[in-house]
Amino acid sequence: MSKTIIITGSTDGIGKLTAFSLAEKGHTVYVHGRNEAKVDAVVSEIKTATNNQSIHGLVADFSDLEAVSKLAAQIKKDIPKIDILINNAGIFKTKEVQNKNGLDIRMAVNYLAPYVLTNAILENIKQSEVPRIINLSSAAQAPVAEAVLIGKEQDSANSTYAQSKLALTMWSFNLAKQEPKITVIAVNPGSLLNTKMANEAMVNIGLQ
């Protein structure tokens, strides 16, 4: 049976591959990215390659939590039932360390954005007979410093990334307890993938 699936950060990497795979199986897939032109191009590419016309685009910059809230409002209105939400969007290396509110962009994109989005559209997810939320975590995990979380202090790229992923994992466990009728999963997709983020991380620690 066809499912309605939202995949954040799905204009490249494993998000895009996941969108392709699910589209090939006949599901309705919402591709998300921060660049509208790129989102439109990927939607068109998937439609052509899979002959599945139920592919749609969502645009929001996840470093901007106001934009995330606007996207959530759009989703609540336009997609009444969501079977699966895959919080895949993530960032490791970035030129701009902080967003306009002074938050570390890694913390905003990797943890705060999925937290805001998911909680805002939770009622739509609950409309599914078998609802699922899949949060893409990482093997990189570090204790979360409150000062880094709220933007009062800066830490290294590696540390902040690892903190954001532990925060995402901790929240996943908490959400699973709060919403027992929703299957909530935090998963490490793999550390040696041939993706832009993984390659950047390997360079950063001197393995490439």
C-alpha cells in the first residue's frame, strides 16, 4: 500500500537515494531542500526515472527555525496524513558557523530543526495507521553542553556535530516514550558512506 513520506535533506546524498528507492516502490514522496531550483530539479529527475508522478517538493532553510515553522504550517495544511517522516537533513562543515539568532548552524540543522518540524506536524503523523519517525543520527556522539545548545558558547565543528547528534538521539528516545503509538527510530546510517558530508568529515580528521 502506498505511503506518504517526507524526507528532509533529500536533494543529494543518502536522502536523495532514499527518495529514489521509495519512489520506485510507488510511494508518494516529498523531497526537501533549501534551494528551490535544486528541489525542483530533483523532483523532476525522480519523476522521469521512476515514472512516479507523486513526487513533490518542499523548500526551507533548516538553519532558520522561522523558515522551519513556516514549512511546518504548510505541511499541516497541505498533507493531512503523513505515514513516515525521515529527518535526514544534516550539516557538518559550514562557512557560516552561526545562524541569524546566534545558534550554531550544526545544532540548528541537525537537532533543533527536526525537533521543531516534527512536533509541529505530529497530529498529521498520528493520522497514519502505522506512523513512523526516523531520525538520522550518527556514530559521533558527545555530551550536550547547554551553552552550546543555546548559542552562548562555541565549540569545535567535530564536538558540536557530535553534540547535535546525541541531542537528536536523546530526543528520539523521549519522543518514543511520549508517543507510544508512533514508531520512533534514531539510526546511524553508516560512517564511511560516499556522501559529501562523510567525505568532509574524513578530510577534517585527516583520513583523506
